Amino acid sequence: MTTPDLQGTLQWYVDTALVRLLAKADELVESGGEELLSRRPDVEDANSVFALVTHCCGVMEHWGGEVVAGRPVNRDRAAEFTATGTLAQLEELVAAQRRRWLDDLLRFEPGEAPRGPVEHHEGEPEVITQGFVVLHVIEELFQHLGHVDLTVDLLTGR
């Protein structure tokens, strides 16, 4: 089991990223309307804010649910990048994923091996502990928060 300090610290980072992602989505809607959430900036291979936040939820679902908790997950990663919707739908998606994340991490043991399957890609470090997995999720959330920041700037003309 994890110490309360470690568990609380890791959750603080996850919650901070989720709050900031939703704040940027809200900022975008306030600046130009809800349709901007699903708009891709005019940059090659760019994604919409809605798609990026949906992908972040998919990251949490896969890595937290399947890899850490060992729960079967049916994820369509490609569909995350084409997802569209409203701010209310995005807020609901994030809230539901946060609840599942908390449930998935009830038995989190940072030094133990993942409970679910892990794909290893050449050039990436080998996943050997649940702690590594949770840090990877945090890394992904903040990386995509940066993408969302840039997307909002591009769509609002900043």
C-alpha cells in the first residue's frame, strides 16, 4: 500500500491537471463559443481541445484501469482524437474518469508490478512498477495540458 502522503501528492498532480484542462476549455468557450471546443487549429496534425481532453481521459482509463488495476478496458484510442461535444459533456467525462481513476488506485502499490498488460515500445523505458505507470499518466496529462494551452492560443488568435 502507498503512504497517504504519496497517494495524496500523486492525486494532487492528477487533479491539478484535470482542473487546468477544464479551465482552458471553459476559457475557450467564453472567448468564442462552444463550437471552438471541437475545432482543430489550422496546424498540421493538431487536435481540438475536446479531443485532447478526451484523450487524457483515455490515458487515465488505460493506464490506471487496465495496467495498474488490471481491469478490462475497451478503449478506442483513435476515436479519442475525433471526439466532439459540449463543455458540459467534457466536464461529465472528466468527472466520471476521475471517479474511475480513484477506484482503480484503491489498491495502488507503487513498487509492485502492474496488474494488467503493458506494451513496450522500442526506445521507451520498460514499465516495471505501478509507480512508473502513475508517473507516466501525470506526464501525459501535463504534456497534453501544454497542447491544450497552445490550441486555445491558436484558436483565439493570441
